[in-house]
Amino acid sequence: MPRERNYHMTYHSLLIPAVISLLTLPALAQVPDAAASAQADATNPKTFIDYFLPTPVLGKLTRDAWGADNVLPRDINNGLEDTTMKQYCYWDGQIIKAPDGKYHMFASRWDQSRGHNGWFGSVAVHAVSDSLIGPYVDMGLCWPNDQGGKGHNVTALALPDGRYAIVISETRPCEVYVSTSLDGPWEHLGTITVAGEPRWHASNVAIMVRPDGKFELTQRDGRVFISDKGILGPYQSQGASVLPKGIPNLEDPCIWYSGGLYHIVVNSWSTRKAYHLTSADGIHDWANRGVAYDPRAAIVRYPDGTVNHWNKLERPGIYMENGHVAAVTLAAIDVEKDQEKGNDNHGSKVIVIPFDGAALDRDLQMPATGSKP
């Protein structure tokens, strides 16, 4: 079985019965881009992908780096990577800025010699940079004395009480670790639960604090959950999947609030495109605004016009400043996952791309002409 298929089928195994109950036969077919973005505001023809900005070069563009020709030349100082590709592959990636101005990224890593399927044994790590764009220096495991640091689907957020939280899922139940400092130490707070679903399987969990102080999360199955009892819940399911019908294999949702709207960016792993959704209340009437990103487009571009086309861009994360998205993080791999076999010149890293979220939020305030907001 090709490794790409194994990657997704393995951790879909617990979800198949639930997912099948949510899907109908037409939902298994891919919808053309025009139909996928039909709900977009007619007064704003741009979509999320149009707001990516050129990525500044922090070092130099070089071909003396690991990776296929499609990602060369590139700046190895962007984001988080093993520049030698002798030790680690990196995945996930969520940035929080500390009070002292440093940038902290929380991600997962695994032994590169195991190839891409090494993610089954991934651990949660903490990295630091003086610059939003990078380079991020791996500071080591977040909880070295807890199952050897095991953690995947790593994300992080600031809590209303001033603490910070790291949330993991997929290879472990939906566990939460907290600390008063981004440098740790991290204490295991507990496991997120969903009311009435004792066997709920957490996968690709994304979480946020709503403006009303409640916690809202979504995950691979596309449902929205809300807790008014703290980050651990129990959460209440708000109904069926909010993800757009007709687009196959959606995963890796990222959720946030800006410009008076709730947003989700969700990736279709088989088509390699992601889509941008918005809702006025974060629960109902999620409108598909169209393509969020596509690795075949020029979203990873430098001021001199050089473009990197990563084979896949997954696990989107957002970094916000002044209430708007200022950068997007993406887990990037240079070849097909089943071609990344370890001990070769291929691998994965976390990239950071500047983003004009202020313009996006401004444009989304334009009055609609018949579509849902």
C-alpha cells in the first residue's frame, strides 16, 4: 500500500463509521473551484490565497539545501527545519509571541531516518526565534519525562488566566499541558472530553478562546464544539460537520476570530488545496469563501520573484497581531509522502509566510450581494 494512503487510512480507522454517517455519495466527488467558491462575496472576488505576502529573505536563497528542485533555491532560515536533514523532520507549528518580544513555536518532530511515516512516533517540541519569520531554534522536548515527550497535532494558545496551553491529539487522546511561561515547564492538565461521547476520538484538533470567553474547537470530522467550563470541557457538540460538501478528504482545520467573523481554513489532502470558511457566530451558516492556499500557486515567493512549490502544505496555523492574521504557518514536504523514505535528501519543515490579514478582514466587511456572510 502506498505510504500516502497508509498515512491517512491508519488514523482514519477509528473515524470511518462516524464519517460515513455524515457523508452522502455526492460529497465524495471533487467540486470545481468555481463551484467551491460560489458562496464567496461577489463584491470581493479575492480569496484567502490572494493575501499572502512575499517572504523576506533572512539569509540567502541557496541551492545548497535539502529538497527537490521544486523548493530550490530557498531560504533555510525561514521557519523551523533541520538544515542538514540528518536528524529530524518537523510538522505542525503554532507561534506565540512572548512578552519579551521573542517568538515561540510549538511543533512536532521525528527521526528523519524513519521517513515521513516516522510521524507515528512524533514528539512535541518548543523552538524560539528573535524574528517572526525565523530561524527557529529547537529547544527540545516540551515534556521529556512524560511518555518520552510523545505528541502530535501540536498546537498552542494563550489562556484567559494568563497561562499558556499546548494541545495534542491523534497519537494520544486530546491532552492539554499548561505553563505560566512559554519556556515551560509544562504540566499535564488533563484530557479534553465531549459530553455524551465517551469514545470521542480526537484528531487534528484546533482550538481557540472565543470573544465571549468560551472555548471553541473543531477537528477532522468538521464538527464544532463549545465549552463554557474551561479548556478541558466537557464540550458540547454544536451539530453536524460545518465543512463544505463535495470536497474530498478534508482535514487539518485551523480556527480563529478576526474582523468580526469566525474563520476556518481546512485542507483537502488529496487535492492539495485548502479552503476558507467564515461564520458570524462560529456555529451556524459557515460560508465557503474559496481557495485558501494551493502549493502549486506562488504563495511561497521571495521579493526577487523566486517561488518555492512545496509538494504539500498541510497543518495550517495562524499568528495574529493587532487582531489580524500577520503570518501563516504550514507544514511543508518537498516530495510525495511515500517518496520521503528517510536518509535521503527529502524531508519536512514548518514554513512561515507573511499575510495581510488586516486587508482580508477589511475586504470581508464589504456588503454582500446575496451570499451568506
